[in-house]
Amino acid sequence: MKEQLARLIALQEADLRLEELAERKRRIPEMIEAARQPLLSSQATRDTTKQEFEKLTKDRKAREQELAVQEQVISKLQDRTTKGEIKTNREYQAHLLEIELAKKKRGEIEEQLLVLMDGVDVEKKDLEQAEAAVKETEQRFTAEKASLEGSVGALDEELAGLRQKRETVSATIEPSLLRNYEKLRASKKGQALAGVNKDGTCMVCRLHVQPQVVAEVKRATSIQTCSQCHRILYWAGEPVQVLPVPEKPTDAVEVEEAETTE
Ligand SMILES: [Zn+2]
């Protein structure tokens, strides 16, 4: 029975590892998606920055055209003076005011243009940074994705080895014991066996196992189960000593009657 228990332990080890690796493999697509997030986020930032840069560039061009038009307006107004179209003083005063207003408007356009030019410069730098961030996150993602996809091969290899081991070990276990194990495994989330530690506790459900059961578990001549979680118990404490440990002699302490009190 001791040998059978050892095989069950080996089987459970293989089963638990199989489950762990299968779960890891299942999670790979999800992990690739998680690794893609920084790239998506940097692309979104880049797109917004690009839109802002393009909008400001368009605004700047429009303002430049506006400025050119205003220059023409001023130039035409000034031409009227030289062409001698202005006859009276009153007309001249009105004309001067018109030029002044046109120049004032030009000044306003120039101010707006300066602000826009500054804005375009800032956005241009931001866009360059955003493009660099996209490039960096793209490289990192490509590397992470390749590494994750590459790990599938190694996982498949280990999984195949474990399945092979499981088959080999199962073939050496008594059919009824194996059936019992499988039934427990299905109902106990893969953990059909439970170790009993040196404090005599079931290591899965923490029940304090009765001393006579612990003794049976140590001897491993029969299958013992936990009365609470019903798992098959095995000894997981210190190795069982075959030879009895010699007791440490306890020296009788003689009471000294004639003790000096001085
Ligand atoms: Zn238990």
C-alpha cells in the first residue's frame, strides 16, 4: 500500500502540474492582449496629438491668408492717398481713421498668428514624442508577443511529457484505488490527496486528525481518509523512524541537605 500511495502522490503531482500548465497556456491570448494595451494607449495619444497639430496648422494657414488679405486692404487704402482720390480735409480725416482701423485689425491678426505659431511648435514637439512612444511600445509589444507565443511550444512539450507520465503511473495503480482517486479529484478541484503534517493536521482542510488515524497514515498499510474533507491521507511529516530513538537518561537531582546559607 505504501508503494501505491507513493504512486498516487506522483499522479497527483503530475495532474496538478498539468492543470497549472494548461491554465497558463489558456491565458496566453489574454496575456498578449494585456501586453498590447500600452501600444494601443500610445497610439491613441499620438492620434489625438496629430489631430490637434493638424487643426492648429490649418488655423495658422487661415490666419496667414487673413493677414495677406489685410495687408492688401491697407495697401489699397494707402494707394488712394497717393492717387489723389481724397479731395477734402474731412475725407482725409476719415481716410486716416480707416487706415488706422485696418492697421489695428492687422495687429490683432498678427497677435493671433503668433499664438498659433507657438501652439504649432508645442504640438509638433508633442507629436514627435508621441511618435517615439508609439515606436517604443510597438517594439516592446512585438518582443513580448513573440516571447509569449514562443512559450506555447515549451508548454506543449511539458504537457505531453506529463500526460505520458500520468499514463505510465496510472497503469501501476490498482484500478479501484485509481477510480477512487479520479472521483475525488473531480469533486475536490484536482486535489484528491491531502498530506498530514507533523502536528497531525490535514494540510488541505486543516482538520486535526485523530492520533490513531495519524499512526495508520504513518504506517501506510491501509488507505485512510480525512473525516472532514474525505481526501486520501498520506504522511507529510518527518520521515518515519524505523529504529526507536533511545530515550535521553534523566538524572535524578539529589537534594543537598547540608547547604551553606552564609
Ligand atoms: Zn481534510
